[in-house]
Amino acid sequence: MITPTEAITLQEQLRTQVITTDVLPYPIRTIAGTDVEYDKSSNLIAGSVVVLDYNTLSVLAVASHCMEVTFPYIPGLFSFREMPPLLEAYRQLKIIPDLIICDGQGQAHQRRFGLACHLGVTLDIPVIGCGKTRLCGQFQNLGESRGSAAPLIAEEDQAVIGNALRTRDGINPVFVSVGHKISLPTATDIVLKMATQYRLPETTRLADHYARLVLLDYKAGSNEPPVRL
């Protein structure tokens, strides 16, 4: 198993491979969401990837995987906990998405290499980071209406590392950042497009739903295979 020191070194190495410009198919036809669910009473973790039609948001494919956590809880190194079940779920997909919205940070991270970057570089596909909470950086003057965005500024060097994005009027923002092969403006526009009814994009909401389902089934000793379409 990789050590925390080795994990940090790997982040420092891989972050140089992150592409921050749009390398997207045209038109975009499919988009995926990823999410990970932790079991509060055990060492189990479940990862889910849900592929949607980009325009209708209908579910085209789902794959999930449940396993034991293989890396300790260390802030800034969550990708090393969450990548194993997500990669296993991704390998089961029958439809490979054009891009992914990851429930986690991309460049809005202490070392500019959060889960969305790690996933994007590993799979070599466009990935957007969309976090529910702010990991680092500061923002100011965010409007209250849907679609309002404010740059997320790193405190140490004043670099723009993401956007705080209001997806619902007067509701707490989400935090969008580049994962891989996408620009920040495009990533922000796509997250807003996917947040059709709720604060979180539909990609994240559905991935969360399926991750919880597979974890419950696994704990119940279900003989059914992992959720897969």
C-alpha cells in the first residue's frame, strides 16, 4: 500500500499533467457523475458511476462497487481512499462517458490535485470537480441568484483555483474547479446546466443514490451483482 508521504509525492508529480483547457468532444452526448458512500459502522466504502444523456439527463448506465477502505483518513489525500471503488465501478461501465462531474475537488485543493484531477489524469478523460463544501481558498461578493459565480482565490499565491457557484437562488453555493481537460468557465457552465432542480447537479445526486443502494445491499448480504445497467 502506498504511504501518505508517497501519496503526496505522487500528487506533486501528477498535477503537472492536468490540462486546464477544453478537450471535449462536440457535441457532448453523455456525462457521468461519481460519488462515494462510507459506512458509519464498518470499514466499507461504495463507489458509483452513473452515465446520463447530456441533454435529457436520462440514465443510460450505472456501475457500483463496494469494498473495504485501503487508505487512511488524511485531509488532502481523499482521492487515495476513493479512487479504488470508483475505478472498479468505471471498469464495469458499458458506456464510456464523454466527461465526468466528480463529487470532490479538482484544482481547488491544497496541492492543486484533488480527486477530480486524480480521476481525470488516471482515466485520461475530461473531469469536473464539484464539491459540496469549500476545501481551501476564499471568495467574495457572490450574488444570491442562480448562476451567480465568484472566483475562489488561493490564499498563498492569489491564484484562481475554482468558482463558488450559486445553483439555486439564496442557497449555499457549490465549488467548481478544473479536474482535467476542461476550462473553468466551461466546467462552471456545465455544472449549472446539470443542477436542474436542486443545489447539486443531477449527476452527483444520482451517483449518491446508487452508492447508498449498493452499500446497503452489500451489508444485507445480497447475492445480487453490483448495480449495473
